[in-house]
Amino acid sequence: MTERCRRSFGTSETAHNRLLRSKSDEAVRLGDPTSSSSSRPLISGASFDASSSRVVLNVVPSASPGLASERFEFPGVWLRDNCQCSECFHRGSSSRVLNWETFDVDRARVIDVRVQEGGHALEVLWEEGHRSVYELQWLLDRSFREGDTREYLREWYRPDPVLWGAERFEAGEVLQEFRFQEVLHDDEVLLRWIEALIRYGVVMIKGAPLTEHECRRLAERVGFIRKTHYGEEFIVKAKEGTSNVAYLSTPLQMHTDLPYYDYKPGCNLLHCLVQSTNTVGGENLIADGFYVAERMRHEHPDDFQLLAETLVNWSDLGEDEGGAFHSIYRAPMICIGRDGRLERINHSVPQRDSHFSVPLERVERWYRAMQRFVAILHREAVKFRTSPGDILTFSNVRMVHGRTGYTDTSGNTRHIVGAYLDWDEIYSRLRVLKAAEKKKH
């Protein structure tokens, strides 16, 4: 398989595989002229276990004598499904083209396995007469061992967040800062910003020009702006006759944006062009909703379960740049993914509909659970002001944010430009940048 094909078909590298690579990498760093294919992992033995229908490989870190081998198992049906030959796999698009209309799981039976390329590849012969060859490193990158699978998911699917409360934030452990021009022009800085955004959920970007289209430039550095019925870029400042409470100068209760969207924007970009000159007011409030939810899970499990199971009607009704709209979506305040991890927080007092489509006996219990969630949320909220040129970036599925009230006059107008990014695009960009980084090293 070509290097391009290996990268595009999932360039995972587990902790175990980094260990296997370490001898070769060290030799290269030291300029060892003997560092070659003999320093790469090798298959020391291959067999087929008919009782489990699995191919078993014994792998050593390199050709050096006396090194202990490790055992890897690969299901036969998975190997057949992932044959890399031109009949089964299209290299140009890195896509499986195996015809599953005629695929027969019962016929995916291994007849023989052979070690090829001096231990760097595995050949499998199938009962149907087909032949498949797999590079060893490709197989190791797809190891089914629990630790390897967990590390792949953590590094390439969804890196683990670092949850935080007010104490950690105020100790300076959370909010990282990056320069706007560096994020725009340096891929390494862009990668670090994205990693910090995933890890902590909130990051500050400093030094953006004081024009209204810098959020667009930042968004297009990652992917593209997520458009809503409020448009692509939106202006946040006091407006007469507004249909959105964010456009008032009164205090803005803590909330997540657009909970009435099934697929709501994942990341907020808020660019401060003009900040209120009053010494009091106009401050950002933000708290880690995942941290609050986890506290609820451990300290008040019944309330947590109620907030995670009860479908709430979220809605928005009005007219803006996109014309008239009436959005409704039903989802719990705390959304849990299929793997049990926190996936999304929904909270907005103005956008919580008066229609509450739940059994009567659940209503009061739900309100008490929500009250507890909000109380912890406010205890763990932090407060700070952005300055002109700051772009506050934060996760809209995790962070709960708001703003203190301020006095807005003709000579003292707070002016913020906002935009959204989707997490699918952010994660995609992360993987592209990480693959490029690994290729350089």
C-alpha cells in the first residue's frame, strides 16, 4: 500500500505502535546507517485459529535477536471485508468497493496464512479463491486490543476533554491565548488552538483587526461558517424591536445558543470590536457545563438521570436576516452519547418552550433538578471582559455562557460580531493537521 493510502485510510498510531517504532526512530535521529526495514516491527509467526475464526500474529519490535513478541488477533471476516487489492479497495478515493450484494460471511474462511516481505506483510488465502495482502503496520494501526482501540479513539476520534470549575479557571489553568495572525498563518498554532478548544472548551484569540469579517477569516481557516436563521456573521449590540434577548443591554442569563436546533452549531466565535467603557457591566460569564453535569452525575444521580432522560421542548420564533422562522426541537438538558459520555448541554430560559410534553408527575421533580443544575452552574461560572481585538472561542455544546448587563448610550455602544463553526469541521481539520505533523516527523 502506498504512503498516501495508509494516511487517508486512517493514520492512527497507538501507544503500542509508537513503542514498536521507537527503535527505528531513535536510529534515524542518531544517523544510524543500519536503520532500515530491519528496524521496523516484524511478524515472527502467523497462524489461523479455526475455533475463533481469527488470524493470530506474533510481532516483534524489530529483527534484533532475543526480543519478546506480542500477540495480535484479527477476525477473518474483518480481514476479508478490508482486503486491500484493487478489486476490493479503490486507492484513489481510499474507499472499500467490495461488492456486499454478493458478500457471504460464511464463505469468508481462511485457507492459509503466509508471512511476506521478510515479515513486513501478511498474505491470506481464502476459501473462495481470493488472495489478500496486508502491510503489518496497517494491521497494527487497526489493532483490536482494548488499550490500542481506546488510544485510537482518544487521539483520532474525540480527544478527552479536561473538565474544570471556577477554581481551576481562576488559577490560570484553563484559558489559553493565541495571536490571531499566528492562528491564521501558522498550521502548528492552528493545531494548538484546536487542541486547546477541544481540551478546555474555551480559548481566547488576541489581536484581531477591528473589522467585521475576522470571524469569517478564522472560520474559513478551519472549514466554513455555519449559517443559521440569524445569518452567517451576526452583530451583537443593543437593537430596538429585537426578536432576540442577546440584542438587549440587560443582563443575559447563562445559556447555550440555539438549543432548538437538532444539529446545533458546535462552536461560538465572538469578536469584540467595541467594549463598553463603563467599569461595571458587559462582562462575559462562562461555565463548563460538562463539569457541572458530571458533578450532578456523582453527587445527585437521580437529578442527573431526570435531566438526561426528560425531553424538553426548545423553540425560537421570530424574524431576522433569514426571514420568519419558528424552530422547535425536543432534547434533554443533558445529552449523553451512546458510549455514556457527555455529548451536549441544552440550557436557555428564553428558548425553553412553555409546551412541556411530559407526564404531570414528572414536572415538579424536573424543575427541582434543573434548579440544582443552575445553582451549581452559577457557583462555577467565571467572569471576565473581552477587549477590542479579542475573539472569544468556545464550545456551544459544552460551555454555558452569558453576560452581565451594561449601560448603552450613543457614545458608549458595545459591539460584538459573532459566527459559528461546526464540530465536524473542527475535528476534520484537527486530523488533517495531525497527519501532516506526523508526516513531518
